[in-house]
Amino acid sequence: MIPDRPQPGRRWQGWADRHAGWIFAAPWLIGVVVLMLLSMAASVVLSMVEWDGVALSGMRWVGLEHYRHILSLNPETADKDFRIALYNTLIYAVFAVPLGLAGSLALAMLLDSTLRGIGLFRTVYYLPHVLGGVATILIWRWIFHPDFGLINAALRDAYDGIAAVGFAQARTWPVPGWLYSPTWSKPALFLMSLWGAGGAMLVFLAALQNVPEHLYEAARIDGAGRWRCFRHVTLPQISPALFFNLVMGIIGTLQIFNQAYLLESGGQRKSLLFYVVYLYRRAFEHYEMGYASALAWVLFVIIMVLTAVVLLTGRYWVHYEGER
Amino acid sequence: MNDPPGASEKHRDRGRTADRAAIRRRRVRTGLRLAVLTVIGLGFLLPLIWAVCASLKPLDQVYVFPPQFLPNPPQWDNYRQVLDPRVARLPFLRFILNTTVITVSAVVGTVLTGSMAGYALARLSWRTRGFWFIVLLATMMLPGQVLLIPHFLIYKNLGWVNTYKPLIVPSWLGGGAFFVFLFRQFFKTIPRDLEEAALIDGAGRWQIYWRLMLPLAKPAVATVAALSFVAHWQEFMGPLIYLSDLERYPVSLGLRMFQNIGGSWTNLLMAASLVSLLPVAILFLFAQRYFVRGLLLTGTKG
């Protein structure tokens, strides 16, 4: 056999095949190194300087001063808006996450059925989760309009109905101001987030459909009613999905931006000033790149701590099949 | 032993009535479930229906108290007023075109470079691969805010502010850890023998990837394309930071602009919002299973 004479094209191909891993991963590797690793390092440094982001000569080293200011316990020197933003964000998460979990689980249980046409319902429930962004937020803004919006129109009709059956003072009950009221602006966001509960719902639905039927039968033979079946069979069986949705819910709600930024209006009195909105303002409206970087790292630590807490407690309540 | 006459019949009868009761109970339960499903389903659709109705009203019907649900008569001209560049208050068609350009460029980049990285992580052996896979998993968890400002400064110094590059170039650098992960997981499931056969036939790595692996990974490609399409079509914060020229706005910024300058033209605002939702809704209806697949891949393996 005559060996192939090496051709220039072949030699190149041989080299490329030997280093194929690096070559194929190259675009992503550049992205990871520049946009992730170096950027993170830069962000750490930035959080210790005072800088408007314009000229390097304007940069001033301040060390941990930003962090000290953010985390200061002294109400005189503390960053008041930071505290408002943190409080709003945590309160929002404390209500929206459990509400979302309960709502999406209830919907998933409703959809866990072999009814004909159930696929249509699943599509309808899931659709709003996919439709997001500015357009749906503007639609909701109109729905929440205190005078001409859908929700208050329905409420007024309901009041009239109550009045019609003999409870006359119902007509004088007030309707919420929703986005124009510091009390009702957050509940408005809860409603909006429930509308998009379809994602978590599908994760629950997949988990529910994987629960083996014989476990329910065994429980029923042991005399368990519906509640005990749910509590002792369903919940442990779907606990990995619950765990996943809980972690995703926490991460997602703490980073809420679009709704809060777009739905701001007079009359809310900072009730929709959320963490990332505040961070955005400091960075891109006040050009305080250093301070905003420190804010970002504080948020990072908060998210990591909460996620770690869930992960650690997960050992006690998340049940994985085949591992006892 | 014979049962007294009639006893077995009685038994059977009792059995039949018990069956009938069970069937009736099941029917009632099914009916109830169907009713609840329908009511909630209408609740989910109501915001969209309400927006459609508002988009078809003349302005004086929008601001009427108490609010009326249905437009009377529907004013289809509202959509022309939004889309026709000669009468529109903002270049809305232009915004949609801009969004299309950004989204398509970003989706192509994500599918191409994301699948290449996924292939390298799943199938090629190269030094430090294990390390980079751990980096991939770590970056999937990273909240984006810590990168926001460094990215802005990088792009600003490259002179990319007020261009589409900050919105597109990252998609050509892997397009996000989640998509790379999704591709990697999918390539792992493709049997190795196909690839080995191709290697023996003398195919190069690129040929194997392009002619063999990528066509086999069509479901993963569809999932990533669908998810990244929606993400880029609806992106708001990136354009908000990087774009200042009205002519270059994508639809998300255009809608916000519309709300700020013409906030009281609610009928037109609703029409514009619905038009911008339409591509995503159509994509969803045709590619629903790919959305579900992407979601469940994260949800069950996570």
C-alpha cells in the first residue's frame, strides 16, 4: 500500500481534529473567560472604587467603604433607599414565592387528569408564562386602572350584587387603587405573577404524573383519606419538583425588575422600589458604577445564602427515589 | 348448596346500583373538574381578551365609566394607525423590524456556538474539559446583576453603545450557560457508534458535527431556538441600557416610549402590545412541546 502523500489541507485537518475540543468550545470559552470570569473579577474591584465610568483618572479607591455604607446599622448614615428596596424585595419574595408554589401546585393537580381535551387547558394555562415582557406588563397596567380597569369594574359589579341582596352599604365600599396605592401595588404584582405560574405548574405536573399509582392504592388500603394521601404520598413524591420550584422562585423574585420599573407611578411612594431597580438607578441614572457594583455583590450574597439554606434544609424534606 | 331463588339476582341488583352510583359520582366529579378548569382557563385568557377588546375601541369608549367590555362597533382601523408608518405616532413597524434583526441574529449565534460548546463538552476529549464543565454549572447559578456593570464598561470602551452588538455578540459566545448545558445533555444521549463509524470513514470532526450530530440534535436545536427567541424578543433591560436612538429601538423599548409619550391612547397602546405578542404566541402554539421539553429538562435534572 502506498501511503497517502501529506497534503496541506489534510495536515490542517489533522491539526484541527487533534485540537477539536478547544476549537469547538472556543467561542463559549472566550465568553466564559471575558464575560464571566474577568467580568466578575472586575466587578469585585469596581465595588471598592468610586467611579462614574467615564475616565480612568476619575477613579478613586475607597476599599470597603461602599459595603460599610450599605450595611450600616446606624440609621443616621445608612442608605435609606437601600433599606426600602431590600425590604420591598424580601416582602415581595416572602408572599409571592409561597403563593406561586401553592397556586401552581393546585393548577397542576387540576390538570393531572386523563380527561379528553386536557391538553387544551394545559396550553391555555401555560401560555401566559411564555408571553412576558413589556407588552403584558402594559396590558396589566390597564387592567389595574382604578377607574377604567377590568378588575375594579368586576369588583364594583360584585359590590352591586351584594347590595342587591340586601346589604346596601356594600355600594359605598372602596375599590383598591392598585398601582396608584402603596398598599395595593404589591398585591397587584402578586396577581400578575400568578398569571405566569404556568412554568412551575408544568414542573409540578410532570412530577405528579410520575407518582406510581400503587402508592396511592397502598395508602387507600391502609385507610388514608384524600388529605393524608396528599400529605404522605403526593408531597414526598413531588418534593424534588417543589425544591426546584422553590429555589427558582427565590432567585427569580429577588431579581424582579421589569414589572417594578415599568409600573412605577406617582402615589406608590417607593412601594415598588425593588432591589434591582435601585441598583439600575444608581448605576445608569446616577453613574455610580462602584456603589452599584457593591449593591450587586450584596444581592449576590443574599441570593447565595438563601439558596444555601434551602439546599441544606432540603436534606430533611426532599425525598429522592432509591436513596433513603 | 343452592342459594334461595332470587338471592343471587338481588346481589347482582345491589351490585348494579352500587356501580351506577359510582359511575354517577365519577361523572359528577369529572363535570366539576371540567367546570373548574374552564372557569380558571377563562380567567387566564381574560387579560388578553380584555386587551383585544380595548384595542378595538375608539378612544371615547376606552374612557367610559363604568367600563364596557365589548367594543361597539370594533374599530379595526386602530391596528392600521399603529402599523402604518404614515399615520403612526411612533415608527412601530420599524421597532418590530429591529427586534426581528436582533432576535434572529442572536438565535442563530446561540444555536451555533452553544451547540458547538455542548458537543465539545459531551463528546470531545480535551485537557481541562472537566474543569470547564464545573465552570458551566457554576455560571448557570450566577445572578446576572454582578456582571451588568462590567459588561457595560467593556461594551462602552469598545464603542458598542447605541449599537446592537452588546445584544447580539454574547449570543455568539455560547449564548448562555443554560443553553450550552442543554445541548451537552442532549449530545450525551446520542449513541457513540454513529460517530465512530463516521470517523472510520474518514470524516473530520467538523463534518461529523455539522452533517451528523447537529441533524440528530434537531429537538435540542428547536428547544434552544424557541427559548432564546422568546428571551430575545422580549428583552428589555439590555436595550434599555445600551440603546438611545429611537430609530434603533426594539419593540420592548418602543412600547415603553409609547406609554410615556402617548399614555392616554390606551386603545392604540393595547393594539401595539398585542401585535408585539403575536410572533411569540404563534411560535408557542406551534412549538409548545419544545418549550415544555426545555422547562422539564431543567426542572427534573436540576
